[in-house]
Amino acid sequence: MPDQLLRVDGVYQSYGDEEVLKGISFDMDRQDVQVLVGPSGSGKSTMLRCINRLTEIDDGDILLDGQSVYEMDADDLRREVGMVFQDFNLFAHLTAEQNVSLGLRRVRGFSKQEASERATAELERVGLADQADSYPAELSGGQQQRVGIARALAMDPKLMLFDEPTSALDPELIGEVLEVMRELAEEGMTMLVVTHEMGFARQAATDIMFLEDGRLVEHGPPEQLFERPENERTASFLSRLTQLHGGQ
């Protein structure tokens, strides 16, 4: 299919004797926003890490634009797949602009000036043009996460992965990060998001996937999973998550 960007095909992954992913399969088309939900330990973050090869799989395959990610050069994969981590992963000794421009110079081969100009533009895109010279310790958690988003966007990826991007934030800072993510979704960015923020899932997701015990229990559009879930476990989990984190 020409619109298909990502295919996860029968993926198994283990840590030692612990089987974490048990035959996960799903597809994503360009401009899809798919949200992964599930209990702690269900394999959500591991699934993201497998897609960009921070974690190797035991069986199955993951294809990006029809090519196995395991046949791609690591730098090429980093260009194509951006990742935003829950704990920001910024370099403390670099400014916001330097954090964003570093990958452009090392992976994309930009000159220092080209990388700085691109980094400044991406910081402006996430509302941080005035913080380009600030160090992470001088930024709020929400601002640090937006620098992390700008860093990933600067590589011009085909796919953005978000691993619980608001879980380390104080409640009053969550909204500014979710707003950037909503804007990216509206712009047509293809996104795979692990999150407990059900308001974002209802508003921005094209599909929601419910994982439990390493298996994909149910997969469908938000209105189906929230209003007419086929699996009783899906219904109880989403109901509890909505009560805890809000669904408006």
C-alpha cells in the first residue's frame, strides 16, 4: 500500500527469560496518530524502542517504507524515526539550541551555521525561540520536553515516537507539551504515542491500541475503544484511565 509507512509484523522480544512482546502486529499509514495504552509492564515502551532499534527483537520484522529497519544504517534510521523520551535526555552542558543542532551536525552533516539556523527555527516551532541560549537547568520540565521535541523534529523524520512525554511533568506543565503534539498531528506528522493522557487520545488519535501482557488486545479508532470496546478488559482499563487522567 503506497500510504503505509510502518509495518510491525509478528514481533517477539524478551529480556532474558522474560517475554515482553508476544507476536505484536500492526500497520501505520502516513499521517496516522496512533496511541499505545496499557498497564505498566505491558510492553508499550519496549515496542517503541524496537522500532528505532534501541532494543533488538527476537523474531518478526519491522518495516519502514517497505524496508526492514534491521537492514537500514543506524544513522539513516535516526533520520527517519524521531523519538521523544519521558525524561527529556538533554545534554546538561549544552544550550537548547546546541541540543537541537548537535544531531544535525553529526548525523545530517550540516555546517555549524546551517544547524544553528535549523535549530532556531525548530525551537520557534515549539514556542521556545526566546530560550535558545538557555541551558536545561534554566528551563521548566515542559520547556525541556519541548526542546526534546524540537530536537527530534529537526531531523525531518517520517515518524515520531513519543514515550510517555508528559509523565515526568508537573500537572500544570502537561498542557503546553500536549498542545505542541496536537499541532504536529494537525500538520500531518505521523506519530506513535505512549501516553496516559486520554484527552489527547480522544482528540488527536486516529487509532488506539490496548496492550496487555505483551499482546495487542484491541486496536481501533477512539470512538470504538471508548464507546464500544469489544474486549471487557479494554473497557475497564480505559474507564479507569479516563477517571485518573481525564478524557475531555
